Amino acid sequence: MNRINKILLQAVSLTLLLSVTAIGQVAQKPVQKAELTRVGVDKAKRISLTLRDALTMALENNRDIEVERLNVQMTDFDLAASRGFYDPALTASIFYDRRNTPVANPLAGGQNGGLLTDNVTGNMSLSQRLQHQGGLLQATFNNDRATTQNVFNAINPQFTSSLNISYTQPLWRNRVTDQGRRQILINKKKLDISDAQFRQRAIEIISQVQRAYWDLVFARRDYEIKSESVDLARTQLKHNERLVEAGSLAPADIISARVELERRNDESEATIDAIQRAENSLKSLMLQPVNSEEWQSELVPVETPQIDTTSQMPLPDAVRLAFQNRPEMEQYRLKGELNKIDLDFFRNQTKPQIDFVVNYGTVGVAGDPRTEANFFTQSNLLLTQRVNDLSRLSGLPLLPITDATPLPAFIIGGNGQSLANLFKNDFRTWRVGLNINLPIRNRTALAQLGRAAAEGKQINVQKQKLEQNIEVEVRNALQAVETSRRRVEAATNSRINAELQYQSEERKFDAGQSTNFFVLDRQNALSAARGRELKALTDYTKAVAELQRVMSTTLSSNNVSVK
């Protein structure tokens, strides 16, 4: 028995010796408080940030929102391009043409076996598609100057002008709708869809900014809580050291206090990484790329999470509001209207094509009379002279020598006279009729119509699925808000009781009625209670933001308008 007591006494002595040695060794390296020093952040640059400021900067700088904004602009350009289907088209051409053609017929008017012609031709045409009723109006003007060696042409050079106007009106296919009008309607709906997608993306980004902002608030406040816990442990360590020096406390209590201080300091250091990650997440949502100066600044959120009683809403009202406001619902409505446009177009394409056509034209001609005689005029002149010679011998009256049939005076002249003759409208043509195209079977149009009908049914099914998902999201979001509110109440009560418990334990320790272990345990319980309260408040604010998102009231709730 004496031997056992001796061994125990040696063990206690060794423990005390090791404790004192450890105390001396640790005392040489005092514990340093975790400083909020982070990579790439200048502590001298601080930006006090409200949630409103964060939302405004995100709407101005976020790259995803900028992409959606550019998508709207591109769709607007697509609409302008589709309207160009009905822009008037003006085409013009001018040519000089010289031809030397061999001829084997003396009546072809050539000389020495060839016929030389020179033509200068200028043409102009104007076409205009009419959006109403799908008509096509065309006007063509031709102006030609022709010089030829053909001796049978009475005028040389000859100026010819012509004006032709035609109008084609679809009576069945393409009258109510055609490809141009269909594309305009489609691009109008796509522009509306782009607006809805832009609004949806803005809501998503705002919700992300809200969550990131409150995550940063939580991370910074959690750092403060952990730092306060470190300060409590350091105070307890100093208190224990004084009691050890006074001989009223065992040296081992210094070791336990210092171990607890180191553990809490480790937790405090870990929160700095959480702050860095939360801040970078918020910066990535609200700042320009990393070359901006704000990336080197420290963001200091100035708002604290609060309980918002206005977020409570009956489930039927919340679901109705979500169906009314969600951009996805608007997009499916517009998709249905897009499908209706395709149905109308492809149904129209299955009809026969019957077009009413009216055409009107006028021509003007002028030129200089030809002085050279041709084969027929020379023969007539020789015949007349021979007959007159015989008539003189016979005492008969002579035949009059006449020139070729004279040209009308209005034909004599240049290009100006040709244009004047054109606009006198004396030589005109017109034509009225129908163009009929009866497709046999027309499987392409029928298949496109069938596909459009199937796509419409698919859109309705997808819309029903979306409505179901939205109602589930609203239910979950309302439950999350209510659960978070109750958690806040419970966590607040827990924190208040933990503070009272710690204060009581500290008074008992000072009176010698408690131990260092219980004091440190109460400090840990208080720190954990403060963390739970902070987490519950943060989760509540994030749950409210999520409820705003699922009901699509994010913009109105935050007084934000997007353009």
C-alpha cells in the first residue's frame, strides 16, 4: 500500500512538473488575436455598403445582366431586319452592246455579208411588297438607243422607251399571312420573350446578390462572435494565471484555459477565409472584372438582418401572385402565341395559290430618218424611171416619182422625243388575269402544320409542369420563411439564457463555487448560441429573398426597375 502511494505521489509530482514546464514554454509564445488581414484587400480602402447599393451596382455592372441586355438589343435588330422584307427595292443597269452578225439573207439589211449594231441600254426597276394583303407592286422602265446598218430600218439611230407597271394580289395562299408577315410577328414575340428573360435574369441576379450580401454579413458577424469568444478565453486565462499566482488555483487550469484559447483562435482564423469567400462572391456579382479598384477594397455591409412581418402571406394568394408575376409564365404565354403564328402560316400554306395579276405598259419611239436607200426603194425608183421612159416614147403621161412612205412627225427626234411619246400614253398595253398553282398532296405544308400543332400541345404540357413546379416552390419558400422565423425566436431565447448562464457561472467561479471547466463550457455555449441566432436571422432574410424570387416580387419589393 505504501508502495502504491509512493507511485501515485511520483506521478502527481511529474504531472505538476510537466505542467509548470508547459506553462513556461507556452508563455514564451503568447497567443495572438486573429487579425482581419486578407489577400488582395487593402484595409485602408473600405466601402460601406447597403443592400440597395449592392443591388444597384449589380444591375449596372453584372456581366450576366449585360449579356441579357444585349440579347434584347439583338432581338430588336432582328425585328428591324424582318421589317426590311417590305422595304422597296430599286435596281438599275446600263450596258453598251456592239455586235457584228453575219447574214446570208439580203433581206436582213446587212452589207457585205454582215450586220453591225450598237446598243446603249439603261434599265431601272422598282418593286414594293405590300404588308397589307401581301400584294406585290413592280414598275420597270427601259430606255434603249440602237444604231444599226440594217437599211430597212426607217430611223437610225432609234430611241425606244418603255414603262411597265404590274400588280400581283394573292387571293388565297399568302393573302392573310405570308413569310414576311410571319417573320415580323415572330420577332415581335421573340422581343417580348427577350424582355421577359432579361427580367427573369435580373430577378435571379438580385436574389443572388441578396444571398451573397447576407452571407457576408453572417461571415463578418461570425468573425466578431468568434473574436469575442477568443477575448473571453484570453480574459479567463489571465484570470487563472492570477489565481495560480495567488495559490488558489491549480497550475493545470492554466493549461486547459490556454488550450481552449488556442482552439477558439483557430476557429476565429477559419472565419477569415469565410469572409474572403463571401466577399469575393458578392464582388463577382456587383463589380466589373477584377481590374476595377473596388476589388482591392474591403466591403463593409451596414445592414443587419431583421424580422419582416410583411412577408407572411396566405398560400393561395402567394401562388396566385407567382402565376401572375413569374417571367417564365409570361414566356410560355408568348411561346403559345408564337405557335399560333406558325399554325396560321402553315395552315395558309396548305391552300392553293391563286393570284390576281394586272399589267399595264406604254411605249415611246423616236429617231432620225435614214438617208440610205434600201433594196426595195431602189428597185421601185428604177422601175418608175423605165416606165416613164416608155411613157415618153408612147406619148403617155409620166408616173410621179415618190419617196418612201414618209414617217410621222412625232417619231422624228432624239431620246427626248422618245420619252415624250412614252408619256403621251398613245401606245399602251394592258393585261388582266389569274395565276393558279394547285399543289398535288402538298405533304411538306401538311407535315409542317402537323408539327406546329404537336408543338402547341407540348407547350401546354410544359406550362402545366411549370405551374406545378411554381406552386411547389411557393409552398417550400413559405414554409422556409415560417420555419426560419421560429428558429430566430428559439435562437434568441437560447442566446439570452446562455448569457445569463455564463454570467452566473462566472460569479460562481469568482466565489470558488465552480471550476474553470464549467466557465469555459459556458463560454462555448454562449458563443454557439450567438452563432445560432445569427445563422437563424441570416437564414430568415435569405428565405424572404427566396420567397420574393419564387413570387417574382423581387423587383417591386426592392423598388428596382430594369430597362
